[in-house]
Amino acid sequence: MSRFSVPSHDLAAAMVGAVLGALTWEGGGPTPLQLELTNAILNRFSGGKAPDVHTYSAWEPEDVAVTLVDPALRREVAHIVVTMELLLHPLPPALERHANQYLKAMGVDTPYLDVVRDTAEQHVVRLHADLLRNSWYTEQTIHGIFKGRFSEMVRSKLSYYSVGEDRELAAKWRALEHCPVGSWGHTVSQFYRIHGFAYPGEHDGIYEVGALHDWVHVLADYGTSPEGEIDVFAFIAATMEDDKGFIQFIFTLALFQNASVTTVGGRKVAIARADTMSDPQATDRLAGALFRASKCTADVMGGVDHFALADTPLDELRERWQIPPKLIPGPGALDVP
């Protein structure tokens, strides 16, 4: 989400008013779930001191543009609006059109708005194409190719489809088992063993670029359930400098909330489901993930060398990067769903 940040008190009314305005359309207004998540975010970022969301009113986009002069804050509003849209399934095309027009009138026009349009219109093939084209994973894959890692990346991807193995890559990941107990790397190896995941390079192992998010599962201590995946990708997106990180979060919502996507890389996701955010305290935990990310001082996905930090104690990294503990208990990275 391009470094999700806490707005000042005087700007909060404009941001909430913009979200409500974007979600108030000719067919109705914000749903109870959308209001619940908005309220959860307000509570978490205000330390429980913000008024209830029902005390705020919708703003016109032109008024928002005058008040929110910082483009970064406008993008944050857009990220929240898109998140709220993808809570719905099916997403009404009329709501998508209204929200799109609202955000453009506010001065926001980004590629992920096309992804939401694809979702509303149920163009699954085009949705996949737009997700891949704007994905951080795709960008990193192309970057790796130009850095001379083409054959390595091909072998990694083929292993994912059970076509051969990349023994060198697999050995690199297995070596994490020998990192000091309590270190980031050793805990990642525990994460793989406990959940029965194959390492990158092994048969059925996820390709290496995709596996990087597993380090964040461990760092932020989020599980592998649908809710855990939503929370970890929210945390990743909100700590990344690159807006493309938000596309990965959209994709996760499409898998586990909106139900418009059921496959990744051509393989069916067994735990894909709808309405994860309706589970008890799911909205509070998602708000907590965004808040923890706002305090984190590192881009934990695209801004660090994970293997170079493999021997570093997890507690030390969490302290160094100022990651707060989870305020609402939930399954951790080493818990089996």
C-alpha cells in the first residue's frame, strides 16, 4: 500500500468521508461488513479514541481532493476503498463504476482500479492477466531474468509443477535448518516442516520469488489459514514502498474473500473460500495487521535480503524494525490450521 501511515486527526474525517462517499451509490450504501472493517481500522489507529464510524458523513470527491492534498493520503483512501469493494461477492458493477469515478474525481487513477473492474464484471481471464501484469512478483521475476538468473528461475518454476528438481536451490533452503534456533531462518525451516511444505526447488515447492512471503509469515507471526494469508499480505502491502505490493493483497482478497479467483499459477488453491472476513474478529485482526505494518520501519518483502539475515534472532529483528506484537490473539506461523 506504499507505506500505509497514520493520518493526523484533522484529516481523518476527510479520509473516512471519502471511503463512505465512494461506497455510497445509487443502489445503496456501505454494507454492515464494510462499516465493521472501517470501524475496526478507526479504532486500531486511534487507540480506541475515534468516534464510531456511524458519526461520520460521506464527502463529495472534490471536497476530499481539496482537503487531502498529499497524493499518498489519496492513495491510502483508494486502497481502503478497493479493500472494501472486494469484501463483496459478487461486486455490483454499478458500485464499482461509482467508486472508480469517485476515486478519479479525487485525483487517483492507478492500475489496480482495472483489477477491481475485472472482478465486478466477472472477466476472470482478464482479471488474471491484469493481476499478473501489475504484480510485484512478475516485476521481480523479470528483474531476475535481466540479472542473469533466467535458468535458475525456470528450474524453480518447473519444480513447482513437479517437473524435475533444482537441487542447488533446494539445498540453499534446506540449509536454513542449520541456522541457530530462534533465528529467522531456522524458524522459516520449522514453518515448512510443520506445515508439510516442500522447499523451493523440490517437487511441488513454490517458486522462490513466491516463497519470499513465507519469511513474512514467520516475522509477523501469521498462520496459513485464509485469514492468516489475508493478514500477512495486508502487512506486506502496507510496509512496501512499491504500490505493486497492493496488487498481491488484492489477489489474496480475491482468493479468500471475494471468491473471484481459485487458482495461482494454474494450480487450484485448496483453501480458497469466500467470506473469510466475516469470521469472528477477522476485521479486528486485519486492522491490526495494517496498524502493525504502519509502525514497521522496514520493507520486509522487497527491501531486505532475507537469506543474509537468516541467522539473526527473530526477536531482534522485530525490535529493530519496531513491529508491535499482535493485540488480538490469532493462529501463528507455527500453528497448524
